[in-house]
Amino acid sequence: MNKFWLIVQREYLTRVRKKSFLITTLLAPLAILAFIVIVGFIMSYDEGGDIQIAVLDEGGLLEDRSLSDSKGMYFKTLNDDLPTLREKVKEGLYDGILYIPAVKNLDANRYTIYYYRDKSLGLDKRGSIQAKVKRIIRDYKVQELRMDERQLDALEVNIDFQPEPIDEDGEKESSMAAIVSAGIGGALAFVMYLVVLIYGMMVMRSVSEEKVSRIVEVMISSVKPVQLMLGKIIGVGAVGLTQAVIWAILLPIVSFVAGLFVEPPPQPDMDITSSGVDIQDLQFSFAQVMETIGAQNWWLIVPLFFFFFIGGYFLYASLFAAIGSAMGEDANESQALTFPVTIPIIIAFYIVFVAIRNPDANLVVWASIFPLFSPIVMPARLAMGPPWWQIALSVVFLIAGAAFFVWLSARIYRVGILMYGKKVTLKELGKWIFYKS
């Protein structure tokens, strides 16, 4: 047992002391900070600067109304004709002309305005102008048709969808809670996907490198192959956990610093009423979101997440270790071997999208129980309150599945780690499982 922990210690310290680990761990948050700042600069970048727009109001729509100035756009209504305004634009007094024709048909629902430009308008500025003019024409029609504004406002109906439990004492669920739960589930599943794939591959490369360098021949003389494989899996996993803890400390600091440099991009004043989406349903305050997140059953979610984290890592890391033991000096040969292992990971990740839309779908339920899918799919369902029997089945099957695949991988590892000069196929790996010690 002492030799086993020496292997774990060696795997851990060897990687933690590498410059690449220190650089990756410390520079990754700084790279994220730089990325956020650069993206924020790009999103808020406006080379054109402020735009002075001359307005030609043919129908007098702006007599009692006005186009309010907004960031980057300034309007001035003039009494000149169009040729005169064109000359003023050529002289550099204005950047463009907004021509608003008279409304000749109050029953028409299509209306065209014209913008004579010296500088191009972006989509956000164009949408903002359209929304402003649309509101002005609507107010003009209401006034001309002598319609009651209060009655028109009463026609606008917002529907709240409130799920209610069958039992009167059951727990209610709000629309925001469903959205937050789906977001938490998607985030947990994405973390599991990255952990399983990245650190599983790391275990595979570590085993392959030691096999090619023949270091493993010395180590195998002192410990059993299964101890060597498990020691490597635990050591690499501890490296990943250390990196995750450091990032968990640094990322909030990075987010705070990024907030000092990056301002949220201005929201264009665009018309969204035709989309059928009630914007009020989407405008949750930050306090409401945080309150909903805090109301989640974290005493259940966090322990189960770590359980699936460990179980999924052991299951897939052992399979990647088995593949690493079968690899030779030509890394391209490993593609055929890694394909059967990576496919379940990718399939599970796509099932997560179904789980976010419908967490109780039959496909999602059985995928969250099947051990090759459950480390990724079940964390996506935890925030959505799956039945306890499904969680229990998933836990039992994952324990059994992880134990089985560790045993299976150890059977392959003990043969493959000392096998040289032979191209290995999946059929050959199947034979190794039944070799006698």
C-alpha cells in the first residue's frame, strides 16, 4: 500500500512542479481576463463616433413629438428641402439625412422612411431609428383616428405561466426557477464533460509516454499493474482537482477586475413586439436570480455532483489508461482505439440538451441511469429535482459500472503496458481481457 501511495505522490508532484502546470494554471485566468476585455472592447467599438442626422419631416409628424437623441446619434429637424440638405451633408455639417414622408393612408401598415447617408449606419442604429419612427407614427394614427390610448393599452395582454402542484402542500415552481435550474444543470454537465474528456486524455498520454520511454518496466517490477494504473489515475485526478480549486479562487477575482474595465454594451432601442416574446418575462433582476440560485437544494446537488465527478472520472480515466497502455510510438494508431470511448461522452453531452428542454423524457431518464452516460446527464438533472429512485439507481449503477470498467481496464493494462512492436486492434484488446496472469 505504501508503494501505491508513492505512485500517487509521484504522479501528483511530477505534474504540479512542471512549469507548464504553473503557467497553465496561473495564465488561464489571465487569458480569460484578456479575452473578456478584448471582447468587451470589440462589442462596444464604434469607429464612426457620434452621428449628426438632419431630419426632413414632410408630414409634420414631429411637430408635437421628437426623435430623442441616443448614444451616438443626434437628430435635428430642419425646414430645408432635400437638395439643400444634401449640400449640407457634402459640406460636412451633417452625416446623413432622415427623410420621413407624410402619412397618406392611415389604414396602411407598411411605411417607408429614407436615410441618405454619408456614413453607413450599423444594424443597431438602424433598428433604433425604425423603432423611434414606428412609435411616432403609431401615436400619430391614434390621434388622427381619435382612438382611446387606454383601450389600446388594455388590448396588450401578458400571460404568466405558473406550474402548480397536484397536492395543495406541494412545492410551487416559478418560470424563473425553471430557467435557473436549466442553467445550473447545463453548467454542471458542461464541467463534467470537460473534466472527463480533458483529464481522461491526460491519463492516456501519461501512460503512453511512460510506456514508450520504458520507465514503466522499472516500476512494474515493484508494484502490481492495477496499483500502477490506479495510482496514475488518482494522481492525475488530484492534479486536476488542485487546478480546479486554484481557478475557483482566481476566477471570481478575474470577473471582478474585468467588470472594472468592461461596460456592458448599450442595448439598442429596437422593436421586439412582433417577435411574440414578452420582454418583461425575460427581465429578471440580479437579486431575483441570486435568490433563486440560493433556494436550490445545494445540500443534495453538491455532494451528488462530486460523487458523479469522482465516479465518472474513474470510469473513463481507467478506459483511457487501458488505451494508453495499448498505444505504441505512433500516436495516430490510437485514434481507432479512442473512438469507442469518446463516442459515449459526446452522445451524453448531446443528451444534456434534451434534458434541459425536458428533464423527464424517457431518453433522459434512462441515460441518467446508464453508467456511461450518467456522469454527464444526471448532474444536468440534479437542479431540476429528479425522483429519488432515479438518483438511487444512477448511483448504484455508476458504482457498479466504475468498478467493472476499472477491472476491465486493469486486465488490458497488465498486458498492454509491456507489449511492444505490435499494432493493436480492438479485437486484440478483447483477447487481452481473458489472458491468464
